[in-house]
Amino acid sequence: MHATASALLAAHRDHLLSQLTGEQLNHTLSREVNAFLDWASQCPINKVVAVERLQQVALHYVLAQSPSAGLIEQILTIAKAAFRSPLNQTTYVHQLIEHKDFLAIVDKIASHEQLKKDIIHTAVGNPVYAKLLSDIVFHALSDYLVNENPLAKKVPGMSSLMKMGKGLMDSTGGNAAIESALRSYLHKNMQSIVDLSEKVLLRTLDAKQIHHVADQLWHKIKGSPLSVIQQYINDNDIEFATQEGVKLWNHFRQTAYAKSLLQELIGVWFNHFAHKDGVSLLADLQISRDDLVREINAFAEPVVAEMLASGFLAERIEAQLSEFYGSEAVSKLLA
């Protein structure tokens, strides 16, 4: 390298390093960040990136890769820390959810009449529901006949007589016959009983009743600390939920639905918002230009200070400048 070029390189390097040292660093960062934001505020997103590229990147980083062991460990660590936080013992439900917001949610749920009908119809159509209802009706009728019969209550001695009769029926097998007849009746008429129960549920669970149930629930939980959940969930449950969540995600992300939906949603976003510049989009997230400059300076200053102290910046600056000052073009200029 020409001696003059070497001297120019050293002077150039020192000049650049001085701009990144002490109070000059803040001025340099602010100047360059503002210059970039000036340019970015005039450049719409769709001018510098195509929707296809965004879709490719999203598919690769969101769907194509399984969560790593390191990421899962971080999620578990944070979830357990949140679960065990002492704040949960002194924070109550009503502090996080206002009553008016709770009621607004209830109003919205109660307004979905067709959804309520579909849920109830699906529930009562389940064979488990029919079996449960059959058992409840059977035991209710059996208990009524033995213990709640009006005749047994009103006629003196009738209760003892009926119990004696029940004992006699048990000893002769007659009780089993009655039970069999009762179950046979329920079996034959179960569908009509289920249909009736569906009508009763629809009539009972109207908007007013849903509000009543929700209001009772609110008064029960509003004064509960968040730590009450620890009665039902432990670390093993959190680990299980995380593991199952990863399994579900790994299956979902490989489906054609996930891929098509992600591409479709990115396309919708691009068509509606990519005409905006990056600064405007950040403003939509409540991140102003001043916020950006301030936070970049705050994060960059300690990083640059460490890069200077370790000699890394000086090394990289010299490597970049050496290519220029050692070039044939510079040698010819200085010849």
C-alpha cells in the first residue's frame, strides 16, 4: 500500500472511530437513524418487497420449522415463572377484568342465539347425555316411589307398609321386575325425553338466565386471587400443556390449510396496507419516530461501547477501508 494511502487510511479510521466515541456517538446515531427514517417515510413497503417474498419468508420461518428444543425450554421457563409469581397471590380477578367488560362479553355470548341452539342440540344428541339423563330419571323415579310418594306421607303407617312391601318385593325378586319395567319404559321413550330436555334447556337458557348465571359466576370469582389456579394446576401440567401444544402445532403447521391460510392472510394484509411506508406502519403500533430514535440510541450505545472496547469496530473499519486504500485505483491517484 502506498505510504500516503496508509496515512489516509489511518486518518479515515480514526475519524470514523471518533464519531462513535463518547458524546459524539449519540449525535452520529441520531443523524443516521433520522436520515434512514427520512428515506423510509417516503418509500412504501410494496416498492421494496413483493408479496410473494413475504409469503416465502413466512412459510419458511413460521410453518416449515419445528420449534427448537431451546425455544421450548424458554417457553417452559417463562410459563413456570409466570405461574409461580408472588404477584398471583395479591392480584385479583376484578383487578384485571372490569365488570362492565365482563358484562359486554356475556352480552355478546347471549346474543348468539343460533350458536346456543346448535351447541345444546349437539350436546343432547350425544349418547353419553342420553345415558346420563336415563340414569337420573330412573333414580329420581325410584327414590320418589319409595321415599317421596304422597300416599306414603299422608296416610299414617303407609310409609312403614311400603317399606315392608319393598322388603318383600326384594326377597321375592319383584323389585327387580319393577326396575326392569322402569328401565324398559325409559329405553323406549328416551328419545322423546331427550327432545323434551332440549326444549327445556333452550327455554331455560335464555338471555336473562345466561346473565343471571354469569352474574353469579362474577360475584364468585371477582375476589379470587390468581393463585387459586395453583390448586388445580402444577408444573407437570404446564409441561404437559407445552408438549401437547408443540405436538398440535407441528401437526397443524404441516397441513395444507395452514399453508394456504398464511399465504391468504399475508396477501390480504399486503393488498390493504403495503402501500404505506414503514414509519407509518410502526406508528399504527404506537411507535413514533421519536420513540424509534430514542430506543435505538439507548440500545446501541452500550453495544457500540463494548465493540469499541474490544477492538472489534476498529478491526472491521480498517478491514473495509483497506480494500479501498489498497486498491489499484487509489495507487494510481497517488502515483
